[in-house]
Amino acid sequence: MFALSLSHRFRVAAIAVVTTAAALCAVAPPAAAAPAREPILFVHGWRGSAANWDYMWGRFQNEGYTTDQLARFTYDSTQSNKDIAVQVKAQADALRARTGVNYGTWWSPCDEIIDPDESTVLNGATNIRTACLGHLPLLSSAQVFEGVRDFVR
């Protein structure tokens, strides 16, 4: 699973208001903007789809994330790992270019699908080893959710 940090995570611009000096005295200062959140790119595994992340997606929305702050895509897992890596990199690069974010991965030493387990580790990313979780339990793990949530704060 990849999470893109948006210090970068989707930021929004400010609004400028031009008015007369008299009006400035009568206008209350604008409320402080909510802190920007880092965007998250969810990447499914072998034979999966973007829908694999529905549960985790919903958890982040319940935490206040908007669909503009969450991203996922589906790729054809019958392709070579090299071809898939090119697509994941393109998605991550596009998100990073748009947001300026860093990224992280979460991987399990007990993943029965990914072999070798460490192949999820990416150069330039924050790579986090989870507890001994199977491949599918990564999708709904409280540890993974909390780790990603804390990473993107």
C-alpha cells in the first residue's frame, strides 16, 4: 500500500479581497483555514482493484478526508511487475507533481501473496513494516489505518 504525503497533500489557494479602507475596518478577519492534509494514493495488490480500498477509503472519509485528498486506481495485475511498477510510479509522480508530497509504503513480513515481502519497499519512500499481517488483512488493519493517518498528518 502506498500513501502519498501532501505537505503536499492536496493544498488549496487563498482568496484576495480588495476593498476600501472604510470597509476594511468594518469587516471581521477571515477564520483560519483548516490545516491542509496530505493526499493518499491507495494501490491494490495482485488480482485486486481500486475497490479493494473501499473500507479504508471510508475510514479516511470518516476522519474528514475529501475525495480530493484520496486517490486510487486499478491496474491489470496480469502484466509484469515491471510494467505495473511503471504505472504506480506514474500515478505517484503525478500526485507528487500536483501536490509536492512525499510517499510511504506499508508492508508485512507475513504477506502470503507478495514474495519476497520486501519487494514492496521503494527507494525514496518511507517504508513501514507492519506486524505479521496477511495480504488481505492489510486492507482493513487498524494498525495500517492508524499508521497511514499519522503519516499524512
